[in-house]
Amino acid sequence: MANYPEIQLYIDGRWKHASGQPIINPADETTLGTVPTATRTDLDDALDAAERGFAIWRKTAPLKRAQIILKAAALIRDRVDEMAVAMTLEQGKPIEQARLEILRGCEIIEWDATEGQRLYGRVIPSEPGMRHTVLRQPIGPVAAFSPWNFPMSSPARKVAGALSSGCSIILKASEETPAGAVQLVRAFHDAGLPAGVLNLVFGNPAEISEYLIPQSRIRLVTFTGSIPVGKYLAAMAGTHMKPAIIELGGHGPVIVCDDVDPVATAAASVVGKSRNAGQVCVAPTRFFVQESIYDRFANVFAEKASALKVGNGLDPSSQMGPLANSRRIDAMETLVADAKARGARVLAGGHRRGDRGYYFPLTVLADVPDDARAMNEEPFGPLALVNPVKTLDEAIEKANSLPFGLAAYAFTRSAENADRLAEGVEAGNLSINHFVASVAETPFGGVKESGYGREGGTEGLQCYTVVKNVSHKTG
Ligand code: NAD
């Protein structure tokens, strides 16, 4: 199909064609192309390449590494329009959101490239004649697994983190949205990255992870995806004594205090919730609103949600695209039916739209009982749950009541409230008075069952290193 790239494996600096599975356009359920399936031999070749690539890359000066990585980012910026079209075709998100994702991916790559030159160690003062030097060294070849909701920026986080720290990487990107990773890798190839430093495979996710993770040459595992799969891969990494960066789902609480404007906050919430049709691990989902502004907030939220234009992401007037696959439609229908049966009120949306393409409108449920499935399972779709609370303490208690803790949000003008929220909310990322959970320069990741390790910021790069203390008796 025009505008959609051919999807190939990339091993040891060479593209490789192979047969595989169809890639479906979620806007109309047509086939865009085929994603190749890597064989065992391909995986062995990728391991050999990553080992050779690491030997070259770790000995490449950080400045030279940064120059190549920054050149790749510049090429991606040049290609943003063509990449955005491919992303909307395969994933569904509105074209402007696709562009912003790609530009955000560039910011991540650029920030990591420059910070990778500052992975300083320390010299520890000690007794005379003894010098202790702490080195931060690249950990080695990385096995990375990225999901379908952010086809370019999620692979970019993993590739930028590994390469900027001096590691090589085998990336298994999503088979459902592979173009973002292919175009990312192409930019690094065109920027002159040595062969073997970056390798890209697709295929059967379970077979690939079960083969790569136990390999002694793989030194770090990084995964973004669902909690059950994350726990399984983390356990496998643990069995083989490998560190892992595990970034899983959440169930974003949003605490709305009664000192804010309910209309403006509801309007911002619709924008935050509808981004990528809610298929975001940091999506705002459980809204806990103080009683005096609850009705106004819920009604404006519903009104603005109903007014959102849902349509093909290639149409620039669409504000929300289709869901990325039919599994999300099934999940939305199940969660809405369960919540309704338990007494929740449907204020907006609630039903699939049409029967071609995976369209589901932004759905607002109010007065949702605590035992509704949607209040306990991450919807990972356009579902907002709005409930009243009396006090800030009650809101924080409810926010912390689930076993997840990725992103949380709060709206207040009170410094005292903000301080209590910062202290009390169990989350890796808390955003107050806005809906941006992470930027290139800040660490991003979860607590509790949302995972461990960090991506982004100095802390993210450090996850790709090992610490070595060199103890030198000089006298
Ligand atoms: P899923 O659990 O089948 O898969 C989740 C991701 O893991 C996919 O990218 C898949 O390719 C990959 N995967 C599955 N089994 C694997 C294995 N054994 N080894 C390596 N990778 C494997 O669910 P799904 O239907 O694709 O996605 C829905 C759920 O996933 C959502 O409920 C959401 O919680 C979660 N999810 C989270 C994120 C995130 O950013 N944290 C992204 C995408 C999906």
C-alpha cells in the first residue's frame, strides 16, 4: 500500500525480507502489508550481531556516539510527515497526535544522546595510598520489547537509552504496529550506526522473549506492556539473574479539588482522556471530584466528550481515531456492561460506532461502584469513571486503593493540598494541574504492580549501566 513502508527484519546492518502475518488498518480493517516472522536462525544472527556491535559501540567515544544518534534524530524530524501517515494507518491515532509522538520521540533521542556523554563515575576519598574509583559502564546487549500503542516513541525510548549508554540492542517491536520501529531503525542505519549495534525482529512474541531472555549474551531486559506479560518476563529475567526495566499498566487516578474551576478542568480532562483513544498506560481514568463541584464537572465532561469528533485519523478534523484492535472494543463493551449492571450512570458514549473500523466514542460513566470491574481493571481505552469524594484524604485513599501506581493527576490551587498529594499518592509520576505524565528529561516508571526501573532522565540511562568500583593501592 502506498504511504506504508515494507516491513522487514534488520539484523547486523542489513534488511531482511520474510513472510509473516497481515497488518490491519484499524480505521477500515483493510490489510496494510505483512510483518515478517523471525526464525531461530534470525535470532541467533541477531545475538551474534549484538555481541559484535557491543564490542564496537562500547569503545566508540561518547561524543562520536552522540553525533550518530543526533543525526538519526535529525533524519526522523525530516521524515516526520511520511512517518506520521504510516503511524495513523497502522495504529489509528489522529495524524496530529502521530506527528507529536514522533517529535516527542526525537526529543527523547536527543536528550538521551547528550546525557549519555555525562554518565560520570566518582572518586571516593579514602586512606592515603588507596584510590576508589566508581565507573559506570554499559551493561551489554539489551533485549527490548515494545507495545502497539506508541509505535515510535516507545521503541525510541528503549533504543535511545541503550545506544546513548553504549549498549547494543535487539528490539522486538509490536507486530501490530511495526512501521514506527522500522522507520526509527532506518534513520539510525542512514545516520551511519555501525552494523550490529541495533537489530530489529518481529514474530511470535512469546517464542522470541523465551529464546532471547535466557541467553547469556543478553544482559538487560526492557519491556513495556501488560501486567501479566510483564510479570512473566520479569520472572524469567530474574531466573537468569538479569536486571529488567518493566513498564506496565496503571489505572490513573485524577483528584479534582473544589478550589479549581470545574469547567476548565473537565475540558482539560476530555483532551487528556481522549489522547490515543485512552490506550495509554498513563491515561487518566478514575476521576475523584470533591462534592461541591462534582455535578458541574461530570456534566461538562460528558457534554464535551459527546462533542468530540471520532473518525479516521487521516482526516485532520478527527479528534479521536479508532481503537487499535478489536480486543479493545471487546474490553470496552464488557467493562461498560458490567458497570451499568452494577448501577453506574452512562453520561456519554457507551456503544461501538458502526461495524467497520474499531470506533468507540469517549465514554463517561458516573457514580461507578467500587466493585465494578472498570474501577479495578485498567480499561486501556476511552473510558472515564467519575465519582464524588468528600475530602482530600478520601480521594488519596481511593487513588491508592489499587495494586497499580504509574501515573496520577491532581488539580488544586492550594500549596497545602499539593504537598499532601506529593507525599501521599502512590505513583511513579504525579502531575499537578496538567496531564503530561513524562517528558524526555524526567524519569518515568511505576511503583507497586506497575513495574520497576525507569525510562527517561538520568535515572533511565543509569538503568543501562553497571557500576564497577576500582580499588587501586597506589602507594
Ligand atoms: P497482551 O497482554 O496480549 O500484550 C501486551 C504486549 O505484550 C503486546 O505488545 C504483546 O506483543 C506483548 N507480549 C505478549 N506476550 C508476550 C511475551 N510472552 N513476550 C514478549 N512480549 C509479549 O495484551 P494486548 O491486548 O496486546 O494489550 C492490552 C493490554 O496490554 C492492556 O490492558 C494494557 O494494560 C497493556 N498494555 C500496556 C502498555 C503500556 O504502555 N504499559 C502498552 C500496550 C498494552
